[in-house]
Amino acid sequence: MILSIQSKLSTFFIAGILTAQLCLPQAQATTTVTLSMPANLNLTLSATALASYTTWIQVGAASTPDGYNDNFTYQWKVLSGPGLTLGGPTSRGMTISNLKNGTTVLQVTATGNISHASATGQMLIAVNANATIVTLSMPANLNLTLSATALASYTTWIQVGAASSVDGYNDNFTYQWKVLSGPGLTLGGPTSRGMTISNLKNGTTILQVTATGNLSHASATGQMTIAVNASAPSPTPTPTPKPTATPAPTATATPKPTATATPAPTATATPKPTATATPAPTATPIAGVVPRPEYMVSGSINNAQLQSTYLPMGAMHYETLPPQKAYGPVTGLVKVATAEYATGLLMSDGTIHQAPVYGPYTLETPPFPAGVKFVDYAGGLHQTLSIDTTGHVWTWGANDSGIPGAPASISSSLNIFTPYQILTDNLGNPFTAVSVRGGIRYDGALKSDGTVWLWGDLSNGFAGNGTAGAITYQPTKVPFPAGVVIKKFIFSNIVIALDSSNQVWTWGGNTNYQNAQNLGRTTGDGTAPGIVPGLPPNIADIAAGDGFSYALTTDGQLYGWGSRGQFMGMMGNPATTDITIHTPTNLQSLLNLPYPVNVVAANDGTTHVILTDGSMWGWGDDAQGNVGDGQELDYSHLMPNNNVYYAWDFGHGDLLVRQPVPIATQVKNWKMIYTNMSAVYYIHAVTEDGYLYSWGRNKTPALMNGIVAAAPNAANIRAAWPNSWDVLVPMMVNPFEVPNNLSTEVTSPYCLVNPTVAYCDEFNNVTGQDVK
């Protein structure tokens, strides 16, 4: 930040520099002083760390660019706030200490000894000494049905997960258990992390444990309930032994995840979902796991429990949840296609319905030729692809960088709103496929013979042909060794493919990204496909976000690798520091999921899984409500120069949920999750009985909930305040229930209190109508 100030004449800004001028009466000359201020500080510390915290601040050397050879003196002072100690209030650089919780405003004035001109600047030091810095995983609640005789001799083992501090402290923790309420029991070790409990009584006992760090002195508290029903006539006690390292469930325990199937080209591949509620599947818990408590029950948020899970890089914002509408199931839904700003539905009758990016929200069908039906549908960044029942690929949307898949002579002139049928590949052969994928500025298709074909901007090694690659206008085959048959591929900042032998291949990203870390292998330069070593032989599915990749086994074990291990359960300091997982690692010990994984999906910053018990869990960057646990980031606190909550200033790890949390626990039968790595900051998910939910950023009508940003055709309001319409927990939607009448224009909350400022004045808050 470069500042300067003017005296006696006028003040003006030039290229971000506030200029100060001094008129000298005798010579009628003007002297200008420039002063560069240090960046504002945002500190999140424990109270103990704050007491000993010191840091160095320094302004840039002031100067007078009009001929004076000034030496400058600097005078610092505290303008407002709780204050601090200045190590050298007349120095250009100094230490500051004795910081207080809150925001202190410092001012410095630089004065020249010859010109006597001066410039004044300010900086902010914001301290949050109230952050929770300890995470604690509680054991699952117990529900016991025993005879009175069995109850008298019953004992079991309980254990909390090892507490950890996430801001750099190397704490050793003490644990303190106590009975909060209920008939009580005997604790075998009330100061131990794990212990036996005995002498249980009929009724519900609530236990509380507090973990306290020996260095940070920070603590986290959790609770568990033990409900005993000793009135049952048939005694069926089953003592639970002390957890031991038990192998993961065998490959036959859990069916292969349904997310891996590549749809055959038929318009009726998916049966019509019924409205009958489907019970949660029977599942076997993973031995030794101590799952976290449920933070959300029927849409309510327990803030006390949330606080022990998150490391806020800025202040968190808890949104007031809108009332949940009751919709029916989306009958015949095959797939939800997601792009940055657009969402569409593929139905079992082969039709496609999409929400518009601009204008009122009325479901529309792209202008395909009459009678064309589809079997696959996918979104990229600003483009969409589909495959019809004859195997032909259609593209529409962005028409730059070869994205349409058309010859170079016509590619950039194609109408972005009219689907284009790809006729031939780069060799002039007729082109058909069985599935499609969309990326940032590139697209791809999988043929029935297991070959991968890509087009668009294939620089950075994405072509996979051993070169850096370039813009490729028509589908071009990726060379694999003879005999390799690919059954699925996905895009992230690399390309990942799964072959028919259940081996995982990676390539791409050789210049713009941290290639070696993201490929998951140490051989090859990323310009050609290579096998990811160290994975088990039963890989069933793959998923990836920005810097984190996953491989899922048939028995529900999740492996991960990439440059952003902190998005896969790794702990580090601070949350935004990348922690590389160089090679595939079984993530169970990091994620501590209570059941095997059945479905995994990832987007730019978050990961969601459906477990074999039908529950959904999520983790990753929650800055825009992506995780779905009822919170997002208040950007006005993260960036002091940005004083509007809904204005976006997003960076990876701004509000990082490091450990999985249960999502919408009132739903017990999740089936599939739909999202995308191409700047998609929202999620759609469907249940076994066809009910559709959505959550996350809704800058455009991507959530298909009928809410549209005010003045949608101008798009200025949503561009200025894009987080105004976010939905922070899964909310039920059904775009078909109110056809052609879904649009409800809603302005930004910022505009409700500032209706006449630029862009806000494009919408009349009283009439609910666009004005421009």
C-alpha cells in the first residue's frame, strides 16, 4: 500500500498513490512526498501466544521526487483501538509487542528536513485472541439394551481421538472426564483418553471430556451420551472390547461404488425413482474408529461443537437458514451436470433441462434438432457437453481455445448458445463416444474401445503425447501403451484415468502447477500418461480437486495424494500452507470416517463422501458454504480493505474444515453427489428415493432453487457481491414443480441498506423490478 498526503492545495489519487503537495509561498513551488505503508496485519492467536508475540513493521523510505534531497523523520502513534507497544515510535522500522485483542489503528507521518513537506499513512493490526485452536474427536454415542442381570456386570471401553492443536503448538494434552447429568456410571480413568466404564444405570447419562494443551493452554470440550434400556426381557449383552488395530473390511463387505459405472448409450439406463422412502443400508462400522458427534440435526447448528473443528483464517459467518420447502422427488433424474455458472439435468427420457446463466430463471432445453435424445451430459468451466443415443458428441458454450471441438476455421465463430455436433476427429474420422468430461479450457470423451480423446487448450502436457502440447481444435487420441483400456477419466489440474485392470494413470500440468506432487508418482515429467504406484489392486473410482486427488477401493478405502494435503486431513500451520502427500496414502487414519466410503466427489476446494451407512460427510474449504455445515467466511473481516461481507476475495484455505463433518444428518439414504473441479463452488446431491438437494454459492441460478440475483441481465450486482445468495446447508429443490414460474429476483443484502450506490440502483427494492 503506497500512500502520500497533500497540504494546502488539493488532494488526488494517481495509480493507487495518494499524493501530498506543499505550496511554498516564496518560490510558489510544489513538493510531493510519497510514503509506502506496510501491509495490514491479521493475527489469529491463542491468549498465551498473544502475550509473548512480537513482530517487525517498517514503512518504505519516504521520498520527494521533485529535487529536494530530504532526510526524513518518522513519527508513529496509536490512533485508535486497544493499543500496543511501539519499539521505536520515531523509527522507520521497529518491533511491536504487547498486542491486545481487537483492531488497533497505527498512524505514521514522514516529514522532510528541507522541504518540510510530509505524508501520513495508516495501517491496521487486527488480533483475534479468541480462536479455538484444539480439535477433539468424540466417541460415538452408546445405545444399550440389556437385561437387569447383564447390566450389573456390563463394562465397555470408550476413547476420544487424540486432541491436536492446529496453530503450531506441539502440545501434550490432558483429558478430564466427568458426568454432566443422568443416573451416572463409574469411569475407569477420568483423566485418561481411553478407559473402561462400568456400573451403568438405567436411563441416559451424559459424559463430558475436556482436552487441554500444556503449551497453548487452549482446550476443547465434547460430550457423549450413554442411553441404557434395562427393561428388555431377553438379555443380549455384547461387551465391546478395547479398540485394537483391526484390518479394514474385506472386499466383499461393501458393494462396488456405483459412481464408477460408465453409462451405456441408452436413454433409459436409470430407472424412475419412486417416492417411497428407502431405509439406510446395513453397514459395518470400521473397527477402532471414534466418529465425531453429529453437529447438525434437522438443520440446526451446534456452534459450540463447530468451534472445535475449524481453524478460522478470518471471522466466520453463520447464515440464518431459509425455511425448508417440501418438494417431491425429481422423477427420472439420471445426472446433474455442473459448470461454474450453469447447472443442467439429464433425464431418463433422454432430455436435457438447464438453468439459464442470464435472465429470469426458466428451465430451458438447448436448441437441439428435433428428436435427439441423450445418454450423458457434463459441464466444464463455461461450456457444456452431451452425447446422444447414437454416440455423437455435442458442445455449446465457450468457443475460444478450441473448446467446441470444431475445425479451427469455424471454431471461434460458432454461436455459443447453439449446440455444435462434433463430426470428425483430428484425422478426419467420424467421431463418436460413450461418455464426456468438461474441464477449464479443454474437454474430453471416452470411446467404447477404452481410448481417451481430448481437445481444447492442451498445453501444460495435457495432450499426453510427450510434448508440452498446444491448442488442439478437434478430438485427439491420448497415446497409452498397447492393451490399456480406460474405463473412466477426470480433469483437475492434471488428468487422472482408471483402466480396466484397476490401475490409475496421471499426466499433465507440467508448467503451471506443482506437477511432481500432483501426479502421485516420481517417474516421468507429466507430458505422457504414467501409472500411479502404491495403490491396491481393487481401485473402483477416482475423484480430484485443486491439488488433491483420490482413489477409492471396492471395499471403501480412500487413498489420496497431491500438493494440498491439508485438504485431505493433514495438519499444518497455517491452514493455507501447502502440505504435500507425494504418493498415494490411505487416508483413514487422517479422516477417521466411521464407515467405509461408497461414493467420493470433489470440486475446486471441497470433498464429500457417502458412506456405506447412507450418511454424507464433507471437508475442505468452507469459505463459500461449500461444505454444507451452515457456515461460510465473512470476507469483510478477512480482508480489512474490503468492508463488504458479500464481496468475494477468495483464496484456498480461507476457512478450512480439515476433518470430515456429517452433512444433513436428517437424511440417511444419500445416493450420489454432483459437482465439478472447474471453478464450481456448489454441490447437488440426490437420495436413493429421488429427492434432490443443493448448497453452496448461488451467484447464478446454479442451485436451481428459483432464486435469481437482482438485475440478472446486467449481472453487475452479482459480480460485485457474488456471495449474497449462498445456501449453507443442503436444501431440497425440484426445478420441475413450478415450471416457467421459478424466478424470484433477490438483491444483495448490501443493496438493501445501500440502494442508491452504483449497481445497487439497477434494482428497485420496493417494486422488486429491474431498473436498468
